[in-house]
Amino acid sequence: MLTKRIIPCLDVKDGQVVKGVKFKNHKVVGSILDLAKKYSDEGADELVFYDISASTNNTMVSKKWIEEIAKNINIPFCVAGGIISIESARLILNSGADKISINTPAIENPILINELAKAFGSQCVTVGIDSMQHNDQYIVYSKTGSVKTSFNTKILTKDWIMKVQELGAGEIVLNCMNQDGVKRGFDIKQLNYMSDVINVPLIASGGAGKEKDFYNVLTNPKISGALAASVFHNNEIQMTDLKNFLKQNNIRIR
Amino acid sequence: MKIGIVDCGGANLNSIYYSLNRLGIDAVISSSKKELEKTDGLILPGVGSAGVVMNYLNSKKLDNFIFNTNKMTLGICIGMHILFDHSEENNTQCLGIISGQIKKFISPDLSIPQMGWNHIEGLNDYKDLSNYYYFANSFYSDNTSRAFGYSKYINKFTSIVQKDNYIGCQFHPEKSSLAGENFLKYFISQI
């Protein structure tokens, strides 16, 4: 049977890997290629690159570093940021990415999800959703790459999940914003709440702080993988230790 | 040695090209029969859909070329599917090199496509290659007569097939880390 995926996320800004807390105050943590190779060699199941400069400045991600990643690593990777059309997606996929992930452009033009799925197949099309809890509701946020542009779309997260699936999304990464970068564990409550409408692989994102957090989220059968950034970048969790811990606790892990 | 990566009209042909480069193997991506003739082995890469790939191969007159070749040929994912008689994907007539149908996964609760790392139990020459590999597929084969590797997702399915000089793999060796590299090395060793 399929194993659960552990996915380091690399936020890319101006050609370097950065990490912010709650989507702001970005600090440089290293070179894209060095970190990508390190995680791939250590047993990461997949990598995600979010080009945060591309999505907030309305520019396309540069093709060059994608090609370098494709030449040097032998696991699947997904690129997000600034993908607004079939052409921009094609450029990224032809540069060697296995998947593209769209977030803000999907909110602004939902039919793009359908066009991408038709052109490249659903397995290439991930939709990223930034979701924030307001009182008793979960709401989709847009343009979260910078605190200045981030805004409440007033769309309920659960409604949006159902819509993107209908349109052909092959995978959903749910970033639970209340938890992002604060290391208090994944937002199990929100993820469980969304689970009943999920029929594509769901990747949990936001809040990983310790090994046990991964265990807690991956026991949900609807969750295919867990994504995290700073715990890996800061060497707080080692990939091999994490995978051994999960295996010992009967989570299916490669 | 030179491997011909058959341009089947899909995106992302470079991944397999890069993976061969990492193994120090020379390769060329081409849809020209003349150019592919000059290579020592062929790879049918695994992107797109069965209908699109077959239409493209037909338009380039590569269908007969692949059917008749004596070169060792590796079909990856869709590239494996088109080796069979028929695929349910776009109701596509395929090359008919290996008998059988490609079917769609159906499940009320497991997500489709299958996406991620799954285990393969290899048989015969493939026994030592039993390992985890990366899959991304909605369609599968349940051929048993030519199966040399099995996996399970929703149902048991064929993850490695071989007939004569044709090998098919349902997973993506170019994205399957060291296990995938070993699989490609095995294919190359057969040339």
C-alpha cells in the first residue's frame, strides 16, 4: 500500500530559500540546490518549492533553478508561485517539475484548475489553500506571500475544497495559517473537519514542531502526507530520525 | 551506448533524460524514426494520456517502429500502458505488444490517482529490485502472465511487465531515488 509522504517545503525568494513566521519576516536559510539535494538524499518523499517573490510581484518563476533541481535530484517535486496560465505551467513542467501548485490564481480564476487538469492531467495539478480560523469558521486567504497583500476572500475553506476537486485538482495542500511557523503541531481539528469532503490526496501543512506532530496528523487515513519547513531547515528534526520514529509507530513510511 | 527517449508528445521528457545523465548514459529525445534507429535502446516516457500518446505516435509513424523494434524498450507508466492491447483511458487502441487491458482504478474511499511511494514485490530477475518506487497513476494493468512485479493499491496490480525485449513499469524510475536508479541500471544491463 501507499506510504505516507514527508514533504519539506522550500520557500524561494530571489533565488534563495527563506523562511518566515506566519508568512512574514523572511530570513535566508540556504541555497536551493544544496537543501534540495540534502533532503532528497536523506529520504524526503517529495519536495515543494514556493516561489514567494513570484506570486507577490506578479512575475513568473525563473526557469533556470527548476532545471537545476531536475538535473540533480531523483525524487518528485512541485513548483508553486506565479502560475497564472497554461503556458506558465507548461514552462515549469517542461523545465523538469512533476507538479505545479496554484493558490491565488485559482481563487481569481477557478477555471484555470480545470484547464490545467485537461492539459497536463490531474496528477500534475496541486491546489494550495491558505486557511485561517475566524470564530467558528475556516476561511480561505489569498495573496499570503506578503502581509501587505494578504486578504480574506470570505470563501469558506470547505466549500473551496469541494469546488477545486470538482474542477480537477489532483491534490490539495491545506496550509492552516493559525498554526504556520509556530510549531504547536498541525491543525488536527481543522484537518479532521475537512476530511469528510476530501477525495484527492490531502497534504497537511503548518505547525510541525516535533516528531510526534507528524504521527498525530498522519494517523488520519485521509491525510496522504505532511509538509513542513523550518523544523527541517533549522535541523530541529532529522529526516531519517523522523521516518524511523514513524515506522516504529506503525505509520506506513518508505 | 545511446538511449533513445521517444518523444510521445507529452510534457517533462527531460526528467528521464536527466536521470540517464546522472548514470553517465548518453541519451537523445526524438520523434524521428531515423534518429531513434541509431540508438541502442528505447524509453517510452510516462507523461500525458494514452489517447494523446497513441495519436502522436501514429502521426509520427512511430507505432509500427516501436511494434517491430528489436531494441530493448522500456515503457514507463503511460509508456507501459501503450504496450498493451487497449486502455480504458480515452478508450484507446494501443500497440498490442502485450495482451491485456489497461483499467481505471475505482474506489469509493481511496483517492485516485494513486500518488506516492508504493512497494513492489519483484519476481524472478526482479526479485532483488523489490523496493519502494514512486507512482502517479489512475489506470493500471492486472496482467498476470507477463507480470514480474506486483503492488497493491485499491486492488493488486502489475507494476513490472516483460515480454521479449519489452519491459514496462507502472512507476517512475526517474523519480524513485536510488531504487529507481537501480531499476534503470538493470534495464541498461539488458541492452
